[in-house]
Amino acid sequence: MTRNPQVGSDDEPYGTVQHWDEMYRGREQVFSGDPNGVLVAETGGLPPGQALDVGCGEGADARWLARRGWQVTAVDISEVALRRAAAAATAADSEGRVAWARADLTSTPPPAGAFDLVSVQYFPLRRRPGHATLRGLLDAVAPGGTLLFATHSPADLARHQDADLDPADYYQPDDIARLLDPTWHVLTNETRPRAAPAPTGTHHTHDTVLRAQRLP
């Protein structure tokens, strides 16, 4: 599954409520319904705790985490996406372990130190002066917790660049790794082939992945 539903500010096309609501209204189902392969590969062995799913979209990642015992706060800017995600959640999926929340994390950061996992999957996180939004997500990771950030390889983006989106305006894992202070340990920072075929109409063959742990 590839997703770009964003918790973003309304001053850019890819961050507006209208953009994402219209995208979801335009299709009965936007994404595959399967959890992201990077999430499955990198967190399958983690003990469950509190998780933040940033830009949860139709909720496949949140439901997958919940089935493994995580308490999940699943956040998106699109009310349409959140209604669809909640409707798809069955008792077997979540048993009340997912809280679906509409929020703009660029203006209201998540609570500091509250999450054992902050998952940022294919979320075009725009660079900002002072890195305020990024630092809000980093601060949300509890001591001993994990940040997992995955996005499309810059090489894929450069070959098939959207005229409205300049990849240089958005963070890549290397950018984030360089901003981590000594209280973090980088476990993974690499480019790898996608675990599943790219969605129809896209050309994303590789992912860039950062997994970092905040030291206890």
C-alpha cells in the first residue's frame, strides 16, 4: 500500500482538507487495505504499546497494529478518510484499540513522550524553518520508543516528478537522521525495494526507510 493522506497545513495543495477530502470522495477505495510493508517488517517484533499513525488514511496500518495489541491514535486531516477507516474497523480488528482523530499536526503537535511508536508512512512531510513539525513528531516518541519513517526513493520521485510537488521540499530519512541528537540510536537508514508492487499508475520501486529508537 502507498498512501499520501496528510496531516498538513492549508497553505499548500497537498496539505489542504479540501484536496484530501475530494481525493477520497472520488474513489470508493483509494488504497489496497493492506498494511504498509515497511511497517510490518520493522515493527512486527516490537512489544505493543501506544502508537501514533500519522496520516492514517483508510486505516489499514492502524488496524494491523491494533490486532497486535497496540493502542493506536490514528490521525488524518481528512474527515472522509477517517469515517471510512472507522467504518472498516471490525471488533476483530481493533476491539476499541484505535482512536480515530482529525488533526493538523503542523499547528497542534502530538503530546510529548506519549508514544512507543510514531509511524510516518509515505507522509510528504514538508520542510519548515526550525523543523517545528518534525520536532513535534520526534518529541512525541517516549524514551525507549521507536520512530519509523518511510517514503518513496528520491530517484523514483525525480524520474516521475509531479509538477505540483518538488521532492526537495520534503524530508527524506537522511535529513531526519542528521537532526537526531545523541538521545537517539539509528537502527535502519536505507533504500530498499518495495515489499509489494507499486499501485497502478505509479512508478515507485524503492522505499527509503528510517527506524530510530529514543534511548531509555
